[in-house]
Amino acid sequence: MKNARILLAPVLAIVSAAAFPGSAAIATTDVREEILVIVNGHIITRKQFQQAVEQEHASLYRQFSGKELDEKLKEGREKTLQGLIDSFLVEDKAADLGLAQRIGDEYLKSYVEDIKKQNNFATDADFEKALRSSMGIGLQEYLKHAKQQILQQEVLRAEVYAKIAIEDQELRSYYMDHKDEYKKATRFRIRELVLAKGGTPAEGEAAKATLAKVQAELKDGKSFEDLVKQYSSSASKDTGGDLGWMEKGLMRASIEQAALSLKAGGVSDAIETDKDIILVQLIQSENEEARPFAEVKAQIMEKLQEPKAQNAIQQYLNNLRTRGNVRFRVPKDLILKS
């Protein structure tokens, strides 16, 4: 199931318009809301449609401008409406295939932890704050929509992608020709000890005196981690200065150069910035290297399947539309004009 977390571009292009309005059964919807379309046992209200349109427009404004933006906006309402309809059709197909049971609370919890780790969110509260700022939704609503998207991806993976054969030799050939695309970046893990220089010459001299004391204690065998907890002015002192794994290119060049010149356990010379004096200790480093074929085979498979899947996905969705029960309570042309 881990591969379900890989976002498939063709899937999102077709059904992402329905990612955030949510689904509702007829029986649980406020009857005062105007119903535009009924899709099997689901409904699309004017409010849901308008919310989806606004989100789609916001996305378009971030990507396009000028005449290209005007054209995209004209197409946007119809694509959004079709995306809402398709999302319910695919959701029902997921239920028919028994896929919904696989995406439980534990899976979604792990899914969120992955996203938090990738984006350096320390807590759920930090993640939710970012969600509300960028998308206007809370964590629980995000989880609901994430489950919906994952199910959509799983349906197309099982019903479309799995039926597109790619020979192993073709996969290996692509891997050999594109090895540079599948490298593990150089990364390292360090501890930092930061001494603030302050705003006056006296404070700067005091920082240098503390540096000399730290370096003397290091020579006497005191652990770098203990010295961090005792002297560092950085918030990282609570973790012994451990900054976790960092990829090359994300930190100040002088710090990276110092860290990567060390052997594990070694401590750098003092690195002076405008505000601080810094010592770093290398915990561990990993050099850039090609990832093994077995590790990236699934990624290559999806990459090679995508061009072949475009027509197949469209045909599959057309079949779902034909078999589904889609009833317009308001004429489609009026929905798109209003």
C-alpha cells in the first residue's frame, strides 16, 4: 500500500477538482441547499460546486496569467463540475472493489506523518496551521479529502495502470539511461553549538571567551553534546544540538563545507557569522550514490505507464459515466453560466 502515496499526475488532472468539497448523501444534506446534480447516491449542491470552482480558480491564478489565464478560467467551471461527478463515480467503484477498507485510520496517520516529516512540521498543530493558511481547511477535513484522493488513485491503479504492461527489460533500460535521476543526494547529520555574539563589543568578547572554554573542555574529553546543553544559545540545545538529517545545499555553505570535511565524531573549527560563533560536530554522512534498481522500479513503472494511460483513463471514466446514474436537477448549461 505504500505506493498509494505516490500522486499520479493523470489522476489528479482528472479528478482533483472534486478533492475538497466533500461528499454527502441525500438523506443527510440540508434540504434548503439547492441540489444541482445527483450522482448515484450522492449529491452536488450549489455551495459545494461554488467552493470547488473557487479553489480551482485560486490554483489557476497561481499558475497562469494574461490570455492563458482567461482561457483556463473559461474551461475551469465545466472541468470542475465534471471532476465532482467523476469523483463520486470513482469513489463508488472503490467501494465495489473493496478498496475503502485498506485506507483506515492508521494508514492516514502514517500518511500525515510522512507529509509532516517531508515539510518539517514538528506537530499536528503546525501542519493544521499551514493547511488553514494555504487551503482554508482543518486537519480532519484534509484527512477526509486525502482518503478520497487515495481511493481514486487506487481505483485507477487497479483498473487501468495494472493492465498496462511494461517489460522488465524496458524498465532496466530506462534505469540505465537515467541513473542520474535516481540518486540519493549527499546528506549529513550534525550537532551545532551556537554562541551568540550579541550587539556590543563586550558581548562579542564574552562569546569568544566562552568559545575558548568550550574548546578547552573538548580537549579534556567532555562530550560535545553535553557542552551544547551547557553553553549553546540555540533552541537546538534541548536535543543536544542535533539537527537531524540534512541534504546538501540546504544549509549555509560554510557550515556544510565544515561538516563534510569532518570524520564522524569530529568537531569543526569555529565558524563565525554576523550574529553567532558556531561549532559543528559531524554525527554521520552519506555521499551521493545511485539508488538500486529494485528500489526505484515502481517509480519507473509509473513514469513509463503514464503516457500510455492517458487514453485508457479517459475511456475508463467514460465507461463509469455511462454506467452511473447521473441526473441533473438544474440544466448543465445553467450551472456553467451561473
